[in-house]
Amino acid sequence: MGKTSIAKIYNAHVSLKKSIEICDLIRYKKVEDAEKLLERMNSKTSKKILELLKNAKENARRLNLNLSKLYIKSAKADKGEKFIRPRSRARFRGRKMKSTHLEIILCEKNAG
């Protein structure tokens, strides 16, 4: 296979359902094509995944991988931690919030 580059975000405040849909869209695509696709989408989730993809691309550059041959080997979204966002003043209970774990693995495609 070759060298891989990994980027992860834990407890991102984005929708799990939308994250899974976007990860399914960009999986196995070239990095440039996935970046163009994510830049055209207008959602909080796509912006967070685009930020993660740029981090993975920078990690690949530091590992001296060929950036023109990179493709997305794996893109996944998993359930994160649940937490309670506090309310103001004398409210007893806050609002339950959920988070999402995101992970992208880039791999260099061999010419063969």
C-alpha cells in the first residue's frame, strides 16, 4: 500500500447523521476532488470535515508523500460523548448535547 496519513477530531459538535453521509460521499476519492466537493457544500459539518481533510493533507506533506497521488482510504464518523450544556441561573437541568468523532486516512496510490 504505502505510507498513510491520519487526522482525527474527537467530540466535534456536528451532526452524526450528516457526518456519515458526507464521509460516504468523499471516501475513495482523490484529495483534490474531495476538497472541491466539500467547499461547495454549505453546512457546519462539511466545514469541519474540510478542516480535518486539510490537516490530514498537511500531515502527508510532512511525511514527504506525493500530494498529487493521495486519495482518501478511509473516512468515518462515530458517536462521541454525550454531555449536558448548563443553563443559566436557577434552571435545574441543562440541555443534553451529543458529539461526533471524525477520522480521515489518506494513502498514496501506487502506479500499478
